[in-house]
Amino acid sequence: MDRRGRQAEAARNDLRLLRAAHEVFTTQGFDAPVSAIAKAAGVGMGSLYRRYRTKEELLQRLCLIAMERAAAAAQDGLAEADPWDGLVLYIRTCVEFRSGALAPIAGTIEVTAEMWRLARLAEETADRLVTRAHEAGVLRSDVTALDISLLMEQFSRPAPGPPDEEHRKVRERLLTVALDGLRAPGATRLPGDPPSVEWYEGRWGKAP
Amino acid sequence: MDRRGRQAEAARNDLRLLRAAHEVFTTQGFDAPVSAIAKAAGVGMGSLYRRYRTKEELLQRLCLIAMERAAAAAQDGLAEADPWDGLVLYIRTCVEFRSGALAPIAGTIEVTAEMWRLARLAEETADRLVTRAHEAGVLRSDVTALDISLLMEQFSRPAPGPPDEEHRKVRERLLTVALDGLRAPGATRLPGDPPSVEWYEGRWGKAP
DNA sequence: ATATTGCGGAGCGCAGCGCTCCGTTACACT
DNA sequence: AGTGTAACGGAGCGCTGCGCTCCGCAATAT
């Protein structure tokens, strides 16, 4: 990892590329041009395409990382002693790095077996987090784990127009409002049936 | 309006065009191809471009209508006797027809004088609605009218992927959660400063 | 000095856009 | 019925902007 010379630069480039790709894709959407990632990373197209043979491959890598982070965030939430604080930590962390913005990518690209594995792991951990909050009576009973995933997705949705720091602050305010709405008991009964896992995963293509 | 023959068809086409444009642009984003609107309306490109000389003109018309509807919704909210119910009616109505999805268009197109006029009117009416709710003590005191506009915008944001009825239902559930979070008193203090009008309108280009 | 490796970015081929143009159709008028 | 006309649908033009390749160059290793 700490090799000298060009190998070190290569490793640095790889990281900058990943960071830039995350930033650009989550704020501009998946159809952002690859050249925008290269420019944001301060790297030439050649270097980008040596590491990732196609745009799809880059997106897959990005998704995988986002899933890892989401799973880790759920674990961190579980580690928290207080069930409510743990849940909030999980949600805030995921919205912070916009994991939800990458989830719907999956409809565009091929979902690898490893992605499915990680998705299932993250899903299961989040489920435990939500169940614990339910049992402690701190989370309104009519909201499901899937509702929360979709809430995070909604709050991660890229805004049109140029990237804007102010948007991030606004999102945090609104997320705080939404989190207050999640506390038990809900003032209003949630309308309609909760979303189904089949529908949720169906957007990603066929399960293995 | 109820003229016979071709003129009737023309009027019908105009309506279908507007409806289709609204549907497509709000669910797919502004860069949806014009041909998609024509197809969704069941109308040829020629007919579309006879009524609107450019895509921008169509978008302007659409924005104007959305603003009219938003202003009307705010009026309806004010007409409601209960301050909370009035506010909720306003928010739900606007999210229903996704007025917020059209607001950020304005950064893309030229904002006409009439659009500014209507925007100000809607803004002012919504302000009255929010103030009334504040004074009645039914709306948490740390949330501003602008926060609410941005909340509606967040919930109107187009989802990636193909249009999907299920998304609408999910949105309604999540909106219900958010509305519960708006009720006084907020469990958590909202972080940061409230968004400023200058920033909000600044995204539309220069004020007249 | 020479070989080798990774670098940046100009440019290729193409997909998909906004918009125009025109042959056809459906009605109004005599 | 015959004719003029207004509105129609949609193929296609010109062009932008994309994913991706290729190559001259700079930095290291030998």
C-alpha cells in the first residue's frame, strides 16, 4: 500500500477517482459523463479507463462500497446502547453519504452476486435495528424497515442544478423533521399497505 | 371552447399535451425528450410544435400552470377553518401534482415576468398559511415557510427508473411521516440556519 | 542511454436530442 | 360532388455530447 513512486500515485489516483465518482454520481445522477468524474478527480481519462474497463464497472464498484458503508452504519447503530439513537445514527449516516442515491442505479447496471450478498446483509442488519426500536417502543409501529430505506432514498435523491452546499444543510433540517415524525406514536395512521420486498428488490432486476 | 370539428380536436389536443407534458417532465425530469411528450399525448410532433414553438415555451407554460395550482392550493388551505388541516391540505395537494418538481426547472429556462408575479403571489399566500399555523401553535415554531416549500420540492423529486405507481403510494406514506414531524412541538431542534429567500429565488436567475 | 510503465487528453463513432418539413387526412364551403 | 384549407403525424436533418480508444509524453527502473 505504501509503495513508492508511481505505484503510490496509482493508489492515490484510485482513491481520488472513487471519491470523485461518488460525489459526481450522487449529486448529478448516473448519467453524468465519465469525463466529469475524471475532471473532478484531477485525473486523465486514460487513468480512469485503465482501472475500470467500462462505466458500468465503475458504478458496480461504487455500489458495492456504498453497500459496505450502509452495512457498517447499521452495525454501528446496533452497537449504540439506546435503540432510538442507534436507529438515528444509521439513518443520518446513510443520508450523509447518500447511499440511497446509488440504490436505484441498480436498475441500470448488472447486479453482481457479491452485490446481492452485501445487500442482503445490510438489509438484515437494518431489520434488526428497526425491530429493536419497535420492541423498545421508540419507533412508530406502522412504519417498516423498507419504509425507512425508501425514506433515505428519497432524501438522497440528487437535486437539479449545480451542486450547492446550501442543499446539504436544508436536507439536514428536513431530515430532522422526518425523524421526529418517525417517533412513536405516530399522530396519523400511515395510508396504504407497506411496500413489499418483492417490489423493492424487483427494481434491481431478477434475484439470483 | 365547445366549438365543433377540428377546433374541438385542437383544444382537446392542447389539454392532452399539457397533461402528458406534466406527467412526463415531473416523473422523468426536464431533459426528457419532447418526442416522449408527443407520444404520451398520442399526438404528432407537428401538432406539438405548432402550439409551442420551442421546448422552453412548453416548459414555461407548464411552470405557470403549476404556479397557478400551487397558489390555488394555498388559497384552499386558507379557506379551511382549522389552521393545521389547511396547511396539510396545501402541502398534500402540491405534492400530489408534484409542483415542486417543476420549481427547479426555472434554473434552466427564462423566467417570465408573469412567472415572477405568480410565484410571489403563491409565496405570499403560503406565508399567510404558515403564519396562521404558527400562531395557532399547531406547527413547530422552528420551521419556516421556505422549509416547507423545500420539503414539498424534496418529495416531488423525480425517481429514477421507469414510472411506477407504487412510488406514489410510498411517497404518501413518507409524506405522512414528515407531516407528523411538522407538528408542534418538534422533538428535536432543527439544525443550522433556516434557508434564505435570496438563495431560494437565486436558483431561478436574477429577480426583475 | 535505453526500456518500460503509467500518464493526460484530443478525437472517433455513434446515440439521441430539438426541431423542420411535407405528404396525407378531415373538415368547411359552394 | 368538388375544391380549398387547416391541422395532422412522423420521418429525417443537423448537431450536441456521450463512452471509449489511442497515442505522444513524462517519470521511473535498469
